[in-house]
Amino acid sequence: MFLIQRLASSFRLHIRRVSWPVLLAVLLLHMLASWCLLALAGEDKLSDWHAFLYFYVTTATTIGYGDLSPGSTAGRYITALLVMPLAVATFAATLAKLSGALLAFWKRHHMGKMAYDMAGHSVLVGWRGAESARLVELLLTDTTTDDEGIVIVAAGLAEHPYPNNGLVRYIDVPSYADPGVYGRASLATAGRVLVYCPNDDQAIAATMAVGSLSLVCPVVAYFESAPPARLVLTHYPAIEVTRPLTADIMARAAQDPGTSALTMDMLCAGDVGMTQFSVTVPDGAPSDYAALIDAFRSQRANLLGYCPKGGSPTLNPPESTRVQPGDTLYYLRNTRLDAARVLSAASQHWATATA
């Protein structure tokens, strides 16, 4: 008895919701009943399943080409009283159900309720209005690193900030402090994570949550003041922390005119001019820093310095410096260099120098 009650309750629920199983069952039953009645009425032209399916679909969609129609009086009554009304109603219900499903999907996407399965993408945590919009623009400009797109994880946004850009996804979260919400952004397989929250309290919460996930990709966090930045570095020294450089840039511009324009040019990948990039030293590359300088120069790039794996960056090191595979090289160029291209150029210069 309990099982029967459960089945009856489930059936009533499906009926109230006009679920897909109910809609499909009604459609199949109506098609079968219509075919049987037309066959009993002697409608030989409509008895063939191919002809009947064509007749049923054109009737349900109200197109009615007229090339197939019942010839007998009984067939006409069956079509007028049974086939047409229920076929049209079933087709309308199917369209309404499909439209509702598409609308629900669009709404979830627009309101940030989706979850994404991606790899190699950028994750931007937080939203600071026009400043974040500029950041997204710069990330999208460098297609070498962001060909997989960007996922914006933000709290408090009313809707998707880029609803018509297929490369930008949006996830709405109730709190930055919950590490579990970042799974919807595929943080474990992301290429890079940027924490750029509206205030330092949110930035601390987000950075601590992201840091607890032990990601292998680079994580960069922005803070307005020094104390929260130091707190984050104490717990997660691998996270790169940045702070406002406005005062520093203004001081340099006042003391050394033109340096602010040069600094902006070096940092803004989307603008015209030489921009700062980095590349990891590949296996097999010459370890002599002088050879690497010549190799980069042959590619119309200026080598600025390097960072040992797990160490701190060094600008303009001695030419006798030995670099190892896995170290990071920093250079200036109008576009990004491919690591294989660097290796090829460096090997050629190394062979020439040692010949």
C-alpha cells in the first residue's frame, strides 16, 4: 500500500509539473491511438508509419500541406475531433516546456549560478567595477595565456558583467571565505588566479580560501594596505601580493621625467609598445646568461632579469650567471615569445659562441 501511495504521489507530481516523461508518454499514446483509429477507419494512405508520422507532425505544427489527408467521413471526424486538438496541444506544451528549459538555463548563466569544467583559464576573484573591466580587457588581449577564457567569481553583482562575451563566465558566490564555492570555477585546473576584491577584508578572506586549496597555478592578490598583505604572505608565501604603486610612480615621474609613461607602457599588454613578459627556461636551454641575452636580442626582445625556481627575482644579473631549467626569465617585447622559440635561438647563439 505504501509503495502504491508513493507511486501515485510521484505520478501526480509529474502531472502537475507537466514533466518530460509525462509529455513524452502523452505524445506516444496519442500517436498510437490516432494511428489505430485511422487504420480502423480504412485510411490506407495514413496507415503506413512513414506517411502517418509526416501527417501527424504537419497537423501538430498547424502547417498542414494538404498532400496527405483522410478520405473517409469517419477518418475526417477522427482527425477533427481527436488528432488535431490533442496533437496541437501536445506540440504547444512541448514548445513551452523547451522554452522554459532554455530560459532557465539562460537565467542560471546570467545570474552566475552555473558551474564550469575548464582548464588553463584565468579566474578573477572579486569585482571592482571599471578597474576590473580594464583588467579583463588586458587579460583577453593576451590570447597566448587566456585562450581558454576568464571566470569571474564575485559576490554582490546583480548580473553577468559580460553577458554577450563567450570568453567570460560569471559565478555568483555568497561569500569569498568558503573554499568550496571555488570548485564551480575549476580552480584546480586554472592557469592563473587573480584576487581583486573591493576591499582588503574581502581580499583576505578570498586569498586565505584560495591559498588553502594548494593550487599549482600562480596566484596574485591585490591589497590596498600593507598589514593584510603581510598577513597573507606569512601564511602563504607562494602567493604574489601586489599593492598600489600610484605614489611610487608619481615620485619617480617627478624626479625622473618620463618614467611614469615608460612604466605604464611596460605593464599594459593591451597598449602599443614594449611590454614585460616572462618565460620559463626550458630543458636543454644554455645555462649561460650572456647567451640568453643575445638570444632574446635576436628575437627583438630585451632580457631584464631572472628568478631562480622558488627564489626571488633579480634584475640585470651578471652575464656570468648560470640559469637552470625551471627558472623564470623576464623580458620586454611587443608580443609574447614562445618557450620553444627562445630555446632554438639560445641554442644557435650558444653554438656560435662556442664554435
